[in-house]
Amino acid sequence: MNTFMADDEVRLRVTSIRVSLAGEIVRERARRRKRRIITASAIGAAVVLTGAALVIEATSDQVHYEVFCYETQDLDGKYTQVQSALGVDDHGNAERTEVDPVETCGDMWRMGALGQATPPADPNTANFEVPELVGCTLPNGMAAGIPRGDSTSSNTDLCNELGLTPWG
């Protein structure tokens, strides 16, 4: 014997399915938005760390595709480590953009990953002031973007004063 659901039961189940589906759509949109924020400015993930950079030999990928963005000239202070995003060229081959510490760290300052007490609600629309930055090379070979601050030294001299070499 076949039993059929009453119209009210059908409507209730359809409504329940719609609510569940709408909830999943909202969660997926939030996940996608979060991924866009993390990969903002096509730079990739930025991780805020406190402490000194390890002085070990960096890999070729790290030298070309990662940069340390410092909040001050104190190399033991707060910094954000940024890695360029991995993309795909027109032929389906993986490719990455080499990082420029001044440009990359400027983006981090602009988005509020550095220089702000609390991160902005949406880094993609943030437009914070960017200090003058200097590109240096850390002892492990990786690039670093360091704010000039009040220093009147040349870029080379500023890097040397910090025990680093100029980037590039």
C-alpha cells in the first residue's frame, strides 16, 4: 500500500531543505570570502609572527617567493611573513611571482596586517598609511621590508646598520 505525505508535510520538508541549503550557501560564501582575504593582493597567506627570524639557509623558493615584513627596525620585533601565491599560466603550468619586499610589505601595511592594534574587518578594502620602506636581505638570504622610520641613512647604509645587506 502506498502512503503519501500530506501537502503540509511536503511543504515543511521542502522548507527545511531550503533552509539547510541556504545555510550551506552562506557558509560556503563565508569560506570563499575568507580565502580571498587570505590571498589578498595576490600575495598569498600572511602570517603574523613575533620573534626573530631563524638564521638558516633559505631555499631557492623562499629567497624568491617569500618576504619578511617588519613593523619596526627591530628584527626581533613583530613581522609578517608573506609568500607569493601559486598560480597557473595560460598553458596550465604552475607559476609564481617573485616578491619585491618594498611592494609586498607596502601591501601588508596598506591592508592593516602591520601597524594596526587590531586587524581591519576587511583587509581587501582597507587603505592604511604605508611608511617609507627599505628592502634588505636577511642573513639567511630572504628578503625583508623594513620601515625607514626617522633614519636619514641611504638604503644601503640602513640595511648595513641592521646587520643586513641591501635587497636586489
